[in-house]
Amino acid sequence: MSKTHYEILGISREATEKEVKQAFRSLSMKYHPDKVVTSDPAIMEQANTMMQQINEAYEVLGEESSRRQYNMELDGVPQGGGFPPGFPGGGFPGFPGGGFPPGFPQGGFHQGGGGVHFMNGGGDMGNIFEMLFSNNGGPNIFFHGAHAPPPTIQKAVEITLAQAYTGCTVSVDVERWVQQGDLKITETETISLNIPAGIDHNMGLCIRGKGNAYSDAVRGDVKIIIQVVNDTPFQRKGNDLYYKKQLTLKEALCGFNFQFTHLNGKAMAMNNTTTIIFNGAKKNINGLGMTAAGSLIVEFEVVFPTELSTQQREALMNIL
């Protein structure tokens, strides 16, 4: 048995308008596609489904008249022109099924607490026709939550660590469906996506209004999950960049001089002639991390010799 709108929002039927809004906002913060960061399509689809149910529930319960009508539906009160039990079947004059039986009260009808009540002469049948039929004579069917957006499309896009550092622009092919009458037409659009500098692995970017579409006015979004591929000697940790440099025991004790190329493309040189470098020692250079707030951290690994000759041992014993 499907949940009621009250159960979806986690509120009682006696909830106030304020409590309905609070429940909607709280659940939206939890299940909105922009708030759910995951590379698992199943989890993302569950979040999309839940968000649709939340939107639908709020559209009904957030407005007094639609909430009152929904409560009647829950109580089993006939809706939308249904007839009391035992009433002869049929439609309106000029439509299949015949008209009202002889002696049937003239006028419209409205919903009451105990069922369907009829109005003698005071109703406006034109209003009923407007409710039941559109201007072109076809069915005018109203669905709760019809304006809820379609499910969000999720795509993974790979970039290099260097691209993540500088920021880049990539082309993304988005396959989506567009509702045209009773059909869903599949189409593909190539979208140019600007990826900001400093973006991290598994971070999400949202492209508004470029996803599946029920109509021009009701379009879904595309969520891009960034996958950062690292083919460099650097490692990212938060906003910092780590560069590991191996030193021989001789370099650690007597000094060194080496160069490497930063992710920004610039050559960097480091030299030392006065300080003994211990294994695991680090050199921090502020402002050269993945973002301006991060640091470039050079971490030293001292590689000890696996063996020494007798002459080397004697020399070291005399020196140290």
C-alpha cells in the first residue's frame, strides 16, 4: 500500500501550515539531487524518486483547498462529479451514455461532508464543463504534483588533476527524453561545461534545465559528477598538494639540488647545503596548493643503502 502525502512528509493530518512547510524544507535539504553527492546511480535514483514524492505531497498539502480535497479522498468521499451509490449511470446530454434522468434537479453539484449534494438552479454548469474538459473538447485531467521536475540525469566526467587545478571547459553529451503528447522522444545535446579551478574528486556540478522534459516549462536538471584522474607525481589532500621526493643518505646529510614542474606548468627548484634532512621531513610552500588557501608540501623520504663496504664503514666511523 502506497504512503499518503502525510506519511511521506512525516506529519499528522492535524499538522499546521507551518509544520507542513518545515517538513518539506527539511526533507528537501536531505533528498534534493543537489544535496546528494554519490557516484552510485541506484542511490541517486532513489533520491530523485523521493524528491518527486516530497514535491507532490507538498503541492497538495501546502495549499488549503487542495489539502481539503485530498482529505476527502482519504475519507472515501466521491470526488470530481461522482454520483451517489445507486444513481443511474450516464453522462451529460450530447455525450455518450445519455443525460440526467427525468426529474433530476437542475443545476450543478458540490462536495459536502456527507457525500455529494445538489444545488437546485443555483449552480453554473459552465464551470463544471470547464473543470472536466479543456477548450479543445479533450479531457482536462489534473494530476497532483504535475509540476514536479523530471528525474535528474546523472553523468560522470573525467578530468586530470592538472585540469582540476587550473579549471577547464569540457564538452558533455547529454541524452535525455522529451515528452511529446503520449510519447517520449530521446535526443542528445552537447553542452559546454565550465569546471572551476580547485574542484575535487566526486564533487557534483548541476546544469539547470538541460535534463529530461515534460514540457518547455517543466525541465529537469543534469548532475555532473567529476572524476579526477591523477597521472602526476602530486597527491591532493584537501586544499594541499603533496610532492614526495626521495633523497639518498648522502643528499640528506650533505645537501641536494633538484627541479620539478608544478601543476601550474612552472618549473620549481629546491636546494639545500646546510640542513640535515630527516626521513619524513616536510617543506611547506604557502599559496601553491590546489587552491590559494592550500600549500605545496614537499615530503622527503631518505633512502638508506642496503649495504656498506668495509672501507665505507671505516670512513663513516672516522667522520661521525
